[in-house]
Amino acid sequence: MALSKKWIGHIEAWQASGLPQADYCRQQQLNAKTFAARLCEYRRVQPALPPPPAFIPVQVDTAAPTPLVLRHAGGHRLELPPGVSAAWLAELWRCLG
């Protein structure tokens, strides 16, 4: 059985929402068991995506107090002044994660 556009839309909206399945189903007034069954069908026909990398390569240059520059593969760049607290950076990382 091919999945309807309705179920594909719900599955993709759930994935983008970051919510647990049960919460999404409750919000959308969907039967959780039916949703889980449609998700199984969806995963069976969708190509598996590789998991995101757990680590990213880092180069550290301690020669001069230069700004800390974080570059994302998508082209985004965040420049932080020298001496940024490690605790602040860790909190930023948690917020962005």
C-alpha cells in the first residue's frame, strides 16, 4: 500500500517538530498506533540517510589571540572574540544543538 500524501506530510511535520511521537499525535489528534504503522511503511520505502557525523575536525592555532571562528558546512560563520568563556560557549552549543 502506498502512503497517502496526508501521512507523508504528517511524518515529515513530526520529524521537523522535534516532538516525541505521542505528543505530535496528541496535538494533531492522530491515533498513535496508526501513526507508528504508517511511519514503519514510510521508513521501509525511504532510502536510509547516513547518520550525521559525531565529531567534526577542529584546527587549533594558539600562535596569537585571534577570534574564535566557527564555520558550518552550509557556509554559516560565527566569529567570537578571544577569551570567550568555555562555559558560555558550552551553553551556546547546547542552545544551538
